[in-house]
Amino acid sequence: DQQVKQNSPSLSVQEGRISILNCDYTNSMFDYFLWYKKYPAEGPTFLISISSIKDKNEDGRFTVFLNKSAKHLSLHIVPSQPGDSAVYFCAASVLVGNQFYFGTGTSLTVIP
Amino acid sequence: NAGVMQNPRHLVRRRGQEARLRCSPMKGHSHVYWYRQLPEEGLKFMVYLQKENIIDESGMPKERFSAEFPKEGPSILRIQQVVRGDSAAYFCASSPSSPGHTDTQYFGPGTRLTVL
């Protein structure tokens, strides 16, 4: 039962343009959401997070938006750079338990 | 400030052998999590441990898999009598948080297990 879904397995974007990665979830108990970036043969690296009391969190070129009513979050990267090419995973958890539920990932390619 | 360390990075076993995967959390972190990533899939939670305690093992297969996090030394994920379906990347993560509080988990580089 996939509680966190990333329906786009891949995305290609031109350098300098905006990359938008989407994520949907089914469990209304999720209170904390994160995005991780993963390069081949490496572990996931934490990118940005958001708690359910917010609808937006920004860190440099990265912004995460949360729409609780739609159970949807998105990651915006602007401007996109070739070094951003990686697999991006969204993850969610509840406050108690600490287990993270991961999506299946979106492979982003930024074309120079 | 060393990150989460896992070894070995690559492990090859024949069917029926045992696999032992080690994870040393970040300094100051007392919570360890194991995840498995099968080909073409996302990371799946396996087990959450604190020192000498298993907190949540709801993601662990019922047989052949076990995990520990002793008072001294790394956390160990042990797979007995491996089968080809165990071939995957196994990631360890750690966090400093206390129970009931969510915090970011920091991942190690993973151990890629191949069962021949």
C-alpha cells in the first residue's frame, strides 16, 4: 500500500527554467514532509522539509509547497542547474513513530 | 563531523549464506532506521531502533531478518539464508530526536547486497 506517491518517474527541464516535482499522499495523519535528493550509488541527502502548520517553506532555490486539503506537495527548483540532475524522493511521517514513508522517486534531468 | 557510515558498501552472497550489514550513526545520534530499496522502487522502512531496543519493526520480514543496536558498536542488520529476492540496496539513517518528536533522518551511503 503506497501511502506516498510520485506519479512522474522522470522529468526533463532546460537549465535556468523551473523544475516542479509533485507528490501526493493518502494518509491524513501525516504531519511532516521532506524532500530528499539521491545521486547514483549514494544515500539520499536531505533537501528541505515542511510541517503541516505551514503551506510553504523556502531555502534558496528550493521551495516546498503543501496543500493539505488536496494531500499534495510539490518541490520547485528555480533556476534549475545541471547539478540538480538526480532522483528526488518525497517522504512523509507522523509526529509519533518517526517512520518515514517514501515515494518511488522522480528522476530529474536538467539539460544544459 | 562524520556522517552516517555503512559497511560494507557492496556485499555478494550465495543463496543460503548470511549477510551482515553494519551502520554507525552520526555522532550524537541515538536513533537508527533501516530502509530497503528494491530495483525501480522507493525506500521501504524496515526497522527503527534505539540503543539496545527495537522500537518499531513493522517493516521487517517475519523470517530470516533481524536487527540490533547494542550499547557499544554499530547497528547490525542480519539476513540469514539469503535468497535472490533479498538483492537490494539497504540504507541506514540516524536522527537525534526523542520519541514523539519528528526530526530529519540523515542517510548513509547504503550497502548494495547481491545474492547469486
